Amino acid sequence: MKKILYIAMMSAVMAGCRKDVVVFPAEEEQKGEKQISEVTGFYLLNEGNMGSNKATLDYYDYATATYSRNIYAEANPDVPKELGDVGNDLKIYGGRLYAVINCSNKIEVMDAKTAKRIGQVDIPNCRYITFDGKYAYVTSYAGPVSLDASHAQIGYVARFDTATLAIDGQCLVGYQPDELAAVDGKLYVANSGGYMVPDYDHTVSVIDIASFTETKRIDVAKNLWRVRADGHGQLWVSSRGDYFDTAAKLYCIDTKTDAVVDSLDVAVSALDITGDSLYACATAWDYINYEEVVSYAIVDVRTRKVVTTNFITDGTETQIQKPYGIKVHPLTRDVFVTDAKNYVTPGMLHCYGQDGLLKWSVRTGDIPGEISFVYK
């Protein structure tokens, strides 16, 4: 990333290129300790406030221990609208970086090393992305953002070629599909029914990848959201419940039988699995007691037991207002927790060691969410 003086000069040039579009120049900050390993850095996608066109991209460089904010504008000075409205998901696959920009109805495709824009894929109300072979698979709510159940549409999964970025298929699933995972020739899609309140969807759609057709639906629980596969043939799916009588929980599906085999009283706003450990942070709202319950859990996926409901051991969780995203470094096992604060001002990223002690924190953009590591 460029030095501050150079950025200040370039911001004036970019402002001229973009005419009336406000450009926020990249900023750099030293955080943590320099590391040289197979993991060279990570990108963080800041969601931004809906309707504000403020999704931004940050980058952390392990070799220099430098955290750079809002790098997309610097890498792409000729793109007038920057990333767009509401950054929902972020993944690296085949040397490319894919950012799902929900309300801008597009997948922004960039070079994973430089964040230079390659192109975009237009998908309405797109939500999450996963990959298998030469294809990318993206969930779509199909229709516009609306809490009017009468306007809700059946969702679908779109498939596009990662080489050409051409969409070549759609598969209908349930209402308002969210995260999805590819496991042994199948796609598992969490149907939330988020626009159907109080009649949430409660199923996981199973898609045969070869034929790209839905083969079954697994009845799980209301308002499904997050999906992750572990190394034991299991799929972990989170339910947000209905915020009243039905509590948020975490469910385990056996991918050999496609049956629910366990459930845990663990709320999930975001989760990540490394080895046999599932890490989850959550802000669960309860309208009955009118309170918010925050947790930082670890689950042993092998035994399907809760190890702890608070992996932060130094008391610094009191500094986190709204835990929103989580990611575990695959080598050091450092745990990154994002804080969305009040959802309208810049958030924070906190780095914890395996011992649960805070290593460093840094300011991010608005509503920091998804993190994706870069490898050599």
C-alpha cells in the first residue's frame, strides 16, 4: 500500500476522475508484529450502511504489519462508484477476490493480490458465495429488499463460470436463501425466510451439483443463516429463531444421511471452523426479556460439545459493542473479532491469541464483517 503523502496527492487526482463522487483515501496504520508465512495477509469487507454506498475494503499485510483502510479506491481510481451498497460476503478462489455487494446487486471480482477490478457479475439481491470446480454459486433473494411478505419471492442459487464470469444456470430453493456450502458433490443452502415474518422458512435445500437441481429439503429450524462444513462429514447450520419464543440455536447435519443429528444452545452471528474447533460470536436479541445476550463460544465439532461460551479471557469483551464477524488464522490460530459498534460509525477489528488475550485492535470502516486470508 502507498505511503500517506503519495495517497494525499493521489486523492486529488482520483477526485477529479470521479467528478462529484466523494473519495476517501486509503490510510495506513502499524498493528501487531511482522510475520512471514504462507499466509501473507487478509482482506476485510466493511458492509457499510444500507443506502449509503459505503462498502469498503481493508487489507492487513503480515510482512509489514500494516493495516490499510479503504484500499479499493486507490487500486481502482477509474471506478466511479467504488464498491457499492452493502458488502455481504467475501471469498478468495483461484487467485481472484469476490465481494458480494448485496444492494448493488452484483459480485465484484478483483485480483486477489492487488484488489484491481476484473469485472462484475449482476445478480439481484445477492447474499453469499461458494465455489466448486470451475463454478461459483451465489444465493439470491430474487426480488428487491422488502419486509412485506406479500412481495417475497422464492429464492435461487445462481451459477457462473469463474473464468468468463458468465451466468449459465439458476436453481430455485426456499425463501430468502443465505449461506451455502459445497460438500461431496452437493450444495447445502440455508433458507431463512427473512422477509416472511413471522412465517420463517425452516429448511436447508440440497442441490445436486452435477445436475444443478434441488433434490430435497431438510427440515431444520426457523430463520436459518450460517452454514459451515467440518472435517468429519458434518454440516453446521445456525438458526436465529424468531426473537420471541424460539431461541437461536446451532444444528448439526450428517452429510451422509442428510439428517439433523444434534443441536446446541449456541447463538451465532458469525462462525468459523479451524481444525476441530468451531468459533462463534453472537449478539442474540430476546424480545420477551427485552435484552441482548452476547457470547463468544467454542464448540468441539468432533464431540459436538460446547467448550466455552467466552473464549476471551482478559475481560476486554466489555470493549466490544456489537460482535459482528469472526475469523481464525489457519496457522497461528489468532482469532479476529469485528465490532460493528452502532452500525453507523466506523467499527473495530480485534485480534486475540489462542490464550484469549487481546493482541491488538484497529479502526475499520462501517460495519466490518467478512475476512478472507491471502496465501502465497
